[in-house]
Amino acid sequence: FLTLGILIMFLIFTSYMTRKIIKPLRELNDAAKKMADGNLDISIAFKSSDEIGNLTESINAMAGELKEYVSEMNALAYKDALTGVKNKAYYLDYVEGLKKDPAKDFAVVLFDINDLKFLNDTYGHEAGDAALKIIGQILKGRSGAVACRLGGDEFLSFFEEVSEEAAFVVGFVGEEFVVDRG
């Protein structure tokens, strides 16, 4: 009977340890693997006041902080540092997205700032930068438009859900306008 009692105690202890330590460690390991694969939408529900509970809280907090950091980095990667509008990298990705939906109506306005070189040469690059920032502020204030700085003094705005008639009016205001439906 003593051997049977020891065996039962061992099984109870093993079961307790499995529930208390090994299962939470497996969950933590699975969460860490998901984070390593780029999935930061994790939340481990294990609650405990011991070291494993503290580690769980730390991993949950780390996932949240990393998700926020990655979001900030993605925003910065697509933002022109001087003007605050989207940059050329965003433009290229945006065009790829448009190619996937050929039935989508949109208009494009491409423009540059005339005599920016003259402004820079005459009044300094600070004046040129100030002009670019003003253009950026104006473009960011336009609802329904996605504005991008392609480089230097070149800008582009996409207008989605625009009829052909509205696109023609937008084009008529400018000096040049080309509609390519193919």
C-alpha cells in the first residue's frame, strides 16, 4: 500500500505541476513564436501571482508595445519627413493596390512647384522648405484625396470614387491632363 500511496502522490504532484507550470510555459512559448512570426495580436489569458504570471504580463505588455512601435515605424516609412504627406514608397504601394482593383474609379493630379530652384537660390533652402511645407499642409487638408510627394518639387494626389466628369473638371483646372483607361 505504501508504494501505491507514493505512486498516487506522484501522479497528483505531476498533474499539479503540469497545470501550474508546464501548460502556462507552453502557452508562453507559443505566444513568443507568434510574435517572432510577426503576429503581435496576442493576449495570454493566464493569471497568477507567481513568476509565470509576471512573465505572462511582461510578454503581453511587450506585444502591445511592439505593435505600437511597428505601427509608428510603418507610418514613418510612408511619410515624407519635410511635408508630412505620403512619400514615394507609399505611392508605389498605393498604385499596386489600384492595379488589383481595375474597376475602381479614381483621378490623379500630378504637379510640381514652379521656380522652386529660383526660390532656393535667391532666398535659401529654408525658404524652399517652407514653401514645400505649406504645399504639404494644403494637400493634407483635402478630404477624399491621398497626397504624395514623389521627390523634390513633384507632388501627386489620388482622388478615389471620382466620376469621369469630375476627373475631367479636375484636369481642366490644370495645364495638362491625360486620361488613360487602359
